[in-house]
Amino acid sequence: MGHVKGFHEARRLPIGNLPQLKGQCCRLTTKLARLDHQRGLLERQLAVWTEKKKVTGCRLALLEQQMTDIERLIRDHRAAVRGGRRKGPSATYLKRQKNIDGMTEATGRRGDVSVEY
């Protein structure tokens, strides 16, 4: 005979020469009580999950509304930036282009560098 881990496994062990009880009313009542307990547990879980589903749905709707508002603000900001730009190159850009050829201001003055150690 193997090792018995708990009461549930001990019920399944053969008892020997003891006769089986004719009436199974006790077993059926116990099973009915367990099923009723399980039903109550599942009903409570369903109530909690339903409430959490409602709260999560509200949070999701609020989050989507915030995302929509931020996207609209970004589009409005980009449109304002694009509308305010000049069509030609900036004066700073043109000045840098002139100085690159002469290598004076844009890249800094280049002088002689000593590489002796």
C-alpha cells in the first residue's frame, strides 16, 4: 500500500471486511453541500469580475479620450509650426554655407597643430 497524503486519498483506500453502508444519503448530502459552496464561490467571483470589468471599461474609455486629445494637440502644434516657417533657407544656414568654403566661423579656425611628442 502506498503513502497516503491526506484525508481525500484515505477515503479511497479499501477498508477490508467492513460492509459498505447501504444508504448513501450522507455522501449525497456532503456532495450537495460542496457543490452549493462552489456555486456561492463562483457567484462571488462573477460579481467581482463584473465590477472590475465595468471599472476597467471606464478607465479604458478615459484613456482613449486622453490619447485622442493629445493626438489632436500634436497635430495642431505641427500645423502651427509648419504654417509659421519661411519658405526659403534661413540666414544662419546661408552664413554657415559661406563660411564652410572659407572654413572660418562654421567649423572654427584651423591652425597649425604640433604633433611632436
